[in-house]
Amino acid sequence: MGTRPVEGALARIEELRGLIRRHNELYHTLDSPEIPDVDFDALVVELRDLEAADPDLAVDGSPTSSVGGRALNAFTEVVHALPLRSLDNAFDLDELRAWSERVARRLGEVPPAWVCELKFDGLAVSLRYEDGRMVQAATRGDGRVGEDVTANVATIADVPDELGSGAPPVLEVRGEVYMSKPAFRELNRAREAADEKTFVNPRNTAAGSLRQKDPAVTATRDLSFWVYQVGEVAGDGGRAEPTGHHETLRWLGDLGLPVNDRAVRLTNFDDVVDHVVAVDASRHDLDYEIDGVVVKVDDLAIQEELGSTARAPRWAIAYKLPPEECTTRLLDIEVSIGPGGQATPFARLEPVFVGGSTVAAATLHNADQVGMKDVRPGDMVIVRKAGDVIPEVLGPVLSERRAGSVPWEFPTLCPVCGSRLVRPEGEAATFCVDRSCPRQVRGRIEHFASRGAMDIDGFGEARVDLFVTEGLMADVAGVYSLDFDRIAGFEGFGETSVQNLRDAIDRSRQRPLGRLLFGLRIPHVGTTVADQLARAFGSLGDLEAAGVEEIEAVEGLGPVIAASVHGWMHDRPNAGLLDRLRVAGVDPEASVPDATGVPQVLEGMAVVVTGTLEGMGRDEARDAITSRGGRSPGSVSAKTTALVAGEGSGSKLAKAEQLGVPVLDEAAFARLLETGSLPGQ
């Protein structure tokens, strides 16, 4: 009898170890977690408690003493000079205070200061600089062996190729590669427009983007980086070494490395607790995802004295912010039809406040996901919303399922037009096959008029719905043949609003070719591919005349994209649509800058635009930069040539001033576009 509890505990321990290893592999190595972080953390806590209750059951190699996952065979292995350890977690304020008390007991005194940093939700990476130049970048892997991702990291604008003066002969830094919320939204918008599968969250997208075999793909993903720790250092670079962690962060920033500006140094642990609470309350104000606050002892000598366990340092802890999940009633499962005809199931919910906003609907992705999760109308379901990520139904609360509940079945007919819904063999998505379906028509027109495409002011969802319903337009070419006399008779359309709409449509006729190609929703053609095609062919006519091999030869494109573009151009209805656009005066040949006629004065330059400009829109400014051979990334880094700052400039302006990046007003920007010279040159 006396052995049964131990045997039961041992069985559960082995089960937990297997589960944790599997989920570690899914999260750290394959970037495809199956459970929320809160569930994984609960498994680790349970295993740690069982091992602590009976130390005889603990073994070397347990997941509680290991870090991350193994390296993938697709990349060369890198053995870290110093281990990249993980962090212990605190899940509530009492655990956070208990950690500070353990630190004080171990030292015999309270540390003089603490540093609080945001815990970014990305991928841990180590960068190695020798004589001021980056020579290697590696993922954390299992903490001892990672993956060589040097070529991919080199495409990240935030990462400097060279450090500023004062860098030691060897400097290894640790940090986080992440994808900002705006970059994530833009990437998914482009993929939706190209009828490609969208990504679920920024963290997994960043990790997957960094592990692309082709660095050119990584370069299109708009990744960012923050450094937060020093690893190996050899030599002093001619200056005294910092004595505290907060001072170290300033030093790294002086060298040109990107350092998050929200790290704070506090001398009272009550202030640390208050800071953590404040971060939790304001997490949705950030344009990047965080899942906690890292608290560190500031003094580096005290860090050395405290040391580390096999898995984590004793001088730091990660306070995990409360998970953004809740339960609510699933009222019904409905199906929406996208611009490309994709039929997507979504949940109608009893409104609930979660993740910083009230949620009344959540995605269910596709028929397979509904079946796998087995969620049914009437169920109590778990809903998760992290920041700006689309709300998602995680699964049902089975203990509260109503008697007589039956599984939901995907409809066979389009809920909008009644046409047949088809699921192509080998695909997860289901489609309405009728291109004249009103929802598809509206969606294509809305996309065509959107800011990233033809940018037609006053052409939002409500007006598109009105014009299509009234028979004024049936496709995107109909934008240019609207009956403004009829529109003037509609409620809410006065003389001024009608004229404004007419002017906005007229302006759109001169949009660049890349904008038009993106606006046409050619499968697999997002903004990046559209611009590549525009630069390569220069005119719509030349692109139409190109063969599959010519399109495939464009750098960065492949056979799938080439076949899609060629097939779309030679589809009879699409060819007719293009002819009607030409007749309407949409002349991309005239509106596309000719690479031989526009001096490439900005070649090799990276010019960031922020704030509101008086003379041109921000998108027009970016087009002006790229047409002259430059790049216009979304963030400021040490690689930025200049920042164009309009009214309302914020964090990007502060970052530019911190890094010493030249800041241009509109007059200086105009001179730069004309001459390629910065003020003072």
C-alpha cells in the first residue's frame, strides 16, 4: 500500500515529462504550439511541484532543468560560448515578491536596485560581433546548441552590420526577434489579398520567418529586433565596462544596437510591483506583443554572486501577465464569404470583454478546425484574444455542454448567393465558386479602393454595398463609370460629397502600376510581389505579353507566383476587365516611373517616413522613395539613412534622434528626392 502513491506520482511525472518535451518541440523548434502558454506553464508547474515533493523522483535531463528545443537539421548548428538560459516564472504578485525575498536571503541584504524590462513575445537570438562587425547570429535552441541564422538576421533593418566606436574586439549580445502588430496585420492583409493562408499570431510568424531557408523571404517579413543582455565579451573597447544592467543597456544603445526604451531602474521593490501592474494595464497601447515583465537585479557583481541553476539565473525572473482568455456562450456558427470566395466559419458569441476589448465574434478558421475542436452552437467556449490578434475560439467547456447537442456541419450552399460550396482536394479551405456572388464582388471592389491599393477616399464598405445593391457597379472597372447624377439622389450625398468622390476616383487613375496589380487581387500577389512585377516590366502591357518563364525570372518570384500571374492575365474575363480599365483612363503605363527615366538617386538608402506630411500622403512619399531606388522601411534603425518627420511624429522621431539619424522636414525631403543629398552634403 505504501508504494502506490509513489508509483502514481511517478506515472504522472513521466506523463508530464513526455507532454512538456512534445510541446517544447512544437513551440521552440517547429513554431506550431498546440496549447496556450498558460496551459504549458501549468504542466511545468505541476511537474516541478511533484519533483520537489519527492526529490528521489527527479532525474537529470528533466524538462524542468532544460531550455527550449533542439536545433533543426535545416540549419548549421552553433554551440554557444556561454549557455543561453531560460527564466523562472512568477504567475502572480505573491510569487514575484517571494522571489525578491529569496534573493535578499541568499545575499543577506536587499539588492540596491532592480531593472524591469518588457518580456517580448518573439524568438531569442544571439548575435556575435568581432572587431565591430556582425559575424554570426544563432537561435537559442536548447540553450547550448542553436541554429545559424546569420544570413536571415542580416536582412532585419534593426540589426546593425557594424557597431559604433567603443565596441570590444568580441561582443556577443542576446535579444529577441519579433514582428510588430502593424507588420503582422499588413502581412496578413497581403496574404488575404493573394488568397494565401494567413498567419495566426506575430510570435510564430516571426519565428517561422527567421527560419526560412531563403533569406530573401525573411527580408519581406518586416521583422524587428531588440537586444536585452550581454553574453561573451573579450576586451574592453577602450572604455570602462558598465557595472549595472541598466547602464549596460545604455552602452549597447550607444553602440548602435536597438534597445527598448521602456526598461526602468527602480530601488524599491514595491515600485517594481506597481510597475508590473501598470504594464499589465497598458499592454494594448504597445505596437508589439508582450507576455510579461522581466525583473533583474541591476548590479552585475551581485548577479555574478547569485549565479544560476542549470536552467535559469537566480538574479532574474519573468512575471507572466495574466492570459487573455475567458469563457462565453457560443450563440451560433456562421459562414462569411471573402473577396476570393473563401468560406470561413466564425463564432457568434455572447459579447464578452477580453484582451482589452469587447468581443462578439471569433474566427474558427475552417471546417477541419471546427471538427477538431468540436465546438457547437450553445456551448460554453474558451475565447482567447491577445492584443490586436484576431479573437479565436480555443475549444468547448465540455462539462457545461447541453444535453442533445449535435456536431455542427459545414453548409453545402453559399449563404450569400446560394451557389454550391466546394472544397478543393487537398485543401483546408472551402469556396463559393460563383465569381458573381455579391459578397465576392463587394470584397474585390473594397480591396481595389483600399489605401494600400488604389486609395480612393470615401469608398468604404457601406458605400460599396450601396452602389452594388443599386446596380451601379458589378466589378472594379465599374468604379470609373458611376452615375453621379443617380448618386446625388441618394440620402446623405450632397453636392460636396459627390464632388469629393468624383475627385478621389479621378486621382486614382494615376496610381503606380504596383498599386493597380495589388488592387486586382491576383492570387499570390501581395504588395511586395506587385512592386517587383511593376519594376521588372514597367507597364501592364509588357506584363500581359510576358511568358511564364519571363515572370519566373524576376528575382524573388517562383513558379507558383509566375503561373498564377500568367494564368490570371490570360483569363478571358480578366483580360476584358483590364481593357475596360484602360478605356476608363486607368493608364498604369503612364503612371509607373520608368527606371531609365527617373534618376536612381536614392539607391542604397533607407528613408523612413512618419507623421502627417502637408505636400503628399505617406504612401505617396514611400512611392517617391522606392521609384528612385531607395527603400522605405517601417521602423528606424542604425541602418536608416534619414527620417522624414511630418506633423505628429512620435516614437520614430525619438529613436532617430537617439541614434543620430538625420531628420528631414518636407523641404529637405524634396531636395533629397531631387538630388539624393542630405542637408550639409
